[in-house]
Amino acid sequence: MWRSSKVLRFLVPLIVAVGVMVSMSPKAFIFSTFASNYVGKYMKSRLPEADDLTTSSELNSDRDSNPKQLVREKQVLENGTRIPRSQKKYSNLERLEVGLGQARAAIREAQHGNQTEDHFYVPNGPMYWNPKAFHRSYLEMEKRLKIYVYEEGDPPVFHYGPCKHTYAIEGFFIQTMEISRFRTSNPKEAHIFFLPFSVTMLTQVIYVAESHDWSLMKKTASDYVNVIAQKHPYWNRTLGADHFMLACHDWGPEISFAIPYLHQNAIRALCNANTSERFDAIRDVSIPEILLPAGTIDGMLGGPSPSKRPILVFYAGGVHGPIRPILLEHWENKDPDVQIYKYLPKNISYYGMVRKSRYCICPSGYEVASPRMVEGLYMGCVPVLIKDDYVIPFSDVLNWKTFSVIIPVKDIPNLKKILLSIPQRQYIKMQRRGIQMRKHFVVNSPPKRYDVFHMILHSIWLRRLNIRLRDVHAEE
């Protein structure tokens, strides 16, 4: 069940002093506050001696005037005299943490202040859990975020991916990151490090079809990270905690399991965001699956007004996974208002049916992700999500309940009753809000502010803000 608005009000303020702790589960998605001891336990599971993390307040110039602030053990000489500030040397990672601490403070302050001006776009409305905090966080990301993309590896497995495919977002992100303004050539100033391998290309280039043997793919990914770890100091510095991979292919999680620190510590941006398959909603990032048949969104955006949509609800797709057979069993050829197909007749356009329908069903297949959710937003059809254990993309920022319908699998027999019980005014609100939220899922080349590329980056940025890091080998 979704948390009530009353409970949500108690969960805001969004950001605790130790960082922007983002908590998500299949039942509730919101910026949440966490007790500081939770942060300690979280980091202890990922980094040695995490209870001794350096905080940004320790590096604040006003530290000496505040007796409550911590003093690092090694900043005290044997005779008890503090090292003069001018003689203290801080690592690059510590300096980066200071900047991130300033970003956390700015986000924390924004939730109680006036809306920040932005001539391009100002987030507003119930579609956002907290529009002010999101806006300030996004602006802080634009101002500060630096990502280092490892140059090792050659296409097509590295630095490349599919762009005309169900997994198009994978190739689009990898190739866009190569030329992004967020990319830095100086790893010392990077907040995050990107591992630019494509799981989809691993399946096409390395995998032997019908062999059911994933070992070569896993070894390729593992060998790549080993090369990175041996050639550069940054992976070992934090045991991968400030690194990320991105994969839309269904096998992305399984490939990551071949590299212990990758799935235990690093940020995994995945379309297959299934909590039953060890997706960690606090650390990992859910990204939308977007099918681009022509490699662009040309002809995919827009649709008629609600009054010109005669079909109540529509679905067409293959029967695989546990949910779709139930859907077809109850509704295929059962009701003219509920247009459910296993396969569309050849003379009927799939996108045409989406544009004629008020609601579009997005059920899980073998995996939880599906491009139907984004297609519905693109064409003005309110998504109906029927999924188990799915973390919805950008749900730490977006309140999906305001522009989609979420139905438990057990309620599939009551599908029509549930949709008809939604008042017409409420449906129109959801449809219009979905059109407003479309901007966050649009694929632009080159990218535009607040589009899907930047929303993915923002989700990764939030995960980096969640934690404070120090070099685990700095004091050895």
C-alpha cells in the first residue's frame, strides 16, 4: 500500500545532516529521513571502518569554534597539540566530500525556502514528492557533478551499445556519456566513475547462442574491472562504492554478480529493477526501458484528447512470465471495453491502439521492466502497472500514483471495475499529469535539461549523495 499523505508529511524534511538518504521499496517511494546509526550500518556493510568516516563538517573552516564537531585522531600530535590548519593535508576524496556536503546543505535548506528560479523549468505539483528539494538537487548536480569514464576497452562491447532496440536506453546513455558535459578527463575531480561496458553487446558478441553458458560474458566483465583496478587507484580506493554500471538488458543483474564489489558496493543502474533479484533500491538506480524502433522518438509523442479515446483499456503482447497469462485468461475477448490481445491483427496499429485508449496495461513479462510504461506516457495513455517487486524509475522524485494506476496482481479479475471507479475528472488529471511528466522520459539527441538522460544522472547523483566515502587505503 502507498503511504498516506499524512504519513508523507511526517517523512519530510527529506534530507538528514548525514546526506540525502533515499529509501525506496515496492510499497513506497520518497525522499526519506534516516537515523544516523542507519547510515553507519549501511556503510559498515560496504566499507571497512565505515564508522570512522570523515564528515564534511570536519573540514569546515569554522570547526574550531564548534566544540561539538569531530576532530580526527590523526590531527592531534603526540603531545596533544593540534596540527595547524595550514599544515593539514586532505585527500582529493576528502575535498570532494566537502563539496557534496555543501550540496546536501543546499538541498536541505531549499525544502523550507522559496522556489529557486529557473527560466527553463520549475518542478511543481503533486507529481513530485518534494518539488523544491528535487529542483535544488538537480541544480546542484548541474553545478557540481563530475563523472570520469574509463577509457579502457574497445567497441562494440565497450563505449558502445544498441540505439534501435528494446534496450536502446543502454546504448544511448553509454554513447551520450562519452560526450557529456558532465564528463571529466581528470579522475581526481570525479565524484563518480563510469564502467562503460554494454551487457546487451556482451550477449551479442560474447555469448554463444543457445549455449546457456554465461561464463564468458561474466569473465569479460570481471576481467575488465580487474584491469581498471590494477591500472587505476580509484576502484580500490573505495572498493567500488563511487563507481556505476548501466544495463537495460535483462541479464544485467546476473552479469554484475560475477564481480562481488560491483553488486555489493557500486551503483547499478538497471532496467530490471527487481527487488526479488537483489536490486537494492537505496543504492541501485531503476532506469526506464524505452523501445526506439527508428533510433529516435520521431512520431512517438502525442495523442488525442481524453474525449477522443473510445477504448477503456488496451494491452497486446507475448504471453510469458507469471502475470500475462492471468491477464489474458480473465480478459482476452471477454469485453469490448477491455481490449486485450495476445497478438494484434495485422491490419491494426499498436501505436494507434495506444492513442485510442484511456488506460494502457504494463504487466511484467519474464522480467519486471517493459517499454509500455513509457509508450503510454509518450502517447497520452495512462499507464496501468501490474508488477510484483518492481522499483519504478525515478520514484525517489516522482509520485507515480498521481499519473498512473498501480494494480496488484490479485486484482486482475477486477480490472474493469477498478478503472471505471476512477472519476472522469481524476482520470483527466492523471492523463494531463502524465503528459507533463513525459519530459522526464524523452530521449533527446543532444540531451536537454530534465530529460531521461539527466533524470538517470540525477538518480545516480542522489545515490552518491547518500554516502560519505574515504580512501580505505589512505592510512595504511
